Amino acid sequence: MISYSEFQCPFCGRFARETEPVLVEEYVEDGSLRIEWRDFPYLGEESRTAALAGRAAAAQDGFWEFEEAMFENQQPPNSGRVTPDFLADVAEQVGLDRQQFLTDLESEEAAAAVDRDFQEGQSIGVTGTPAFLVNGQPVMGAQPTDVFVEVVEEALAEAEAGR
């Protein structure tokens, strides 16, 4: 599953808090499903800063912990609250090295990776978040958990039939 997402999107937050834990428990933990995050920071400058922060967390192997903490304490879009200090506080809360995080937040590699994800999403028709591809099948928006379970089950059945 490829997930085009962004930290300011309220619907992405709902997916992360309600649906993602179910998918992780049911499918990721047993190796049936892999979830890959793609940055799609379309809501403004704070979205881009948060996307860079996700890359900085990933540089310390802490992306998913950072993602969970960000969505647990999600700030309103473009509230002025998603600052480097706020993001570094979140990183520190999940056990990341603050100074390394702040350094990585400014890296050209992180900026290039965020830009690549955003352009990739645009090239396949993503216009907002969350947007998902499950084995190439699009699932748009924060659908109910049952929709994701159904799509994942279909993909698993297809994979099993194709073996």
C-alpha cells in the first residue's frame, strides 16, 4: 500500500488514528502488507516543513513513531504552530536526537525526496490527501476501515491466486 499523505490533513490524521492501527495489527505485523508513506504536502508551507521533519525522523529510523506522535497531537492546518521547534519537540518525545533531527530537517536530500514524492503523486493524478494505491488499485480519501480491509483482502486473494 502506498499512502500519499501529509501531516496537516485532518483526514490523514483520522486514517492514521483509526484505520492504520487496524491494518498494522491485521496485515503488517504478519508480513502480508507493507505500507509506504509518500509526502504530498499540498496544504502550505507548514505541510512542507512537516514533510521534511518526517524525513529527518526517518534518518534516525523513527518515522513511524514520529508519524503516530504527529497525528496524536495534530495541529490545525496552517495554524503557525508547525515550526521547527514544535517538530523537534515531537521528535524528542519519540526518542530521537534533537540536534541531529534539526540538522536533517535542513538537508537538501530531504527536500529533494519530498519534492520527488509530491511530483510523483501529481503525475499519477493525486490532487489531495489521503490517497492510496493498494497493488495499483486507487483508494481515495479517508474511507472507513472496512473499505481498506476489503481492498487488502482482494489484493491478498489475487496474489495467492497468482502463485
